Amino acid sequence: MPAAIKICGISTPETLDAVLAARAEYVGFNFFPPSPRHVDPAAAAGLAQRAGDRIAKVGVFVDPDDVLLAEAVTAGRLDAIQLHGDEPARRCAEVRSRFGLPVWKVIPVANAADVSRAISYHDAADFILFDAKTPKDAALPGGMGLRFDWSLLSGLKAATSWGLAGGLTAGNVAEAIAATGAPMVDTSSGVESGPGEKDVMKITEFCAAVRA
């Protein structure tokens, strides 16, 4: 079976239509205001209505409070909550319990010890997304086109469902899947022509590369 696909940071009807046409399994709506891919709840509501039930909708958050989560979950008709900040396991479990949705936890990776951190979220998160660790002084926790050493995930025996993110493009995603065995791949900047500017053709090419 081909890896499942998530296209993250969608913010316009045109690019959402491209994601739907390319038959990705997941679309990501970014609710982190500093990100160039940010959407507010009103915009997310319009996109969610357009998508309907044709794709699973994942909300991306960085250390959110419950007020934002509640508003975004309702407006975006979210199917999952992705936590991309410093949320500890207890916070992930709390969010899952409070909102009744699967929680995805992003694990930033630079070395093998980072990969091992996923174990601590086994009972608190439903899905682990391994992403490249950004520099300490970076303004954003992800979406910067960085990749990590994929060999760190080679032969991974994870107790929790997982996926791969970080610098994935149509040109390298097949290699990434072969190297890691990733059952899901997630891209954002890899299908953009500029920060936050999704490219319809790159979305199409990425999804085709995964399935090829």
C-alpha cells in the first residue's frame, strides 16, 4: 500500500481543490498565528465546508490554550488535533480527553535520542509525526524545508502509528519512504513556490510521486 499523504498549511480554496483532486488522505489547517500558512477560524470554516467529508482535516497548533482549540475544532470541523509545540504527554492526554479527537504529537528530530522520546507519548497520543528539529532561534517550529537523517527511523518499531515530515518534496519523497518505511508522509513547504504560497502543480506532483 502506498503511504498516506497529508498536505499541510492549506489556506485557499484553489489549493484545497488541488489537494482533493490529488486524493491526499489528510489536509492540514495551521492555527499558529506567526506562520505564513496561518488561517483563522473563520477561514478554516469556509475551507472545511468546501472539503466536506472528502478528506480528514487536521488542525495544527503550537502550545494552544483550550479556548483556541475549542473554536478551531468547531470551525474547522477537525478530525484530529496536531500539537507542534512543547506539549508534554500529560497535555496531549488532556487535549484528547477534553475534545474527544485523536491527538497527533510532533517529535522534532536531530538524533537518535529524539526519536526515542516518542515512547513517552505512547499512552497520550494517537499518532507521532517525526519532523526535522529547527534551530533554537528559529521563529517557527516547522515548515522550514529542513530534513533530518532518515536512517534514524530505519527499522523503527513504534508502538504508536507514525508518519514522516521535514523537507519532503516530489523529488525526494520516494527515497524517504524507501529509507524509513513511513506509512504516512506530510509536506508543507515542499509544495510551495514561496513561504505560505502553495503551488497546485507541486501538490499534484508530490501526491503522484508518493503513489508511484
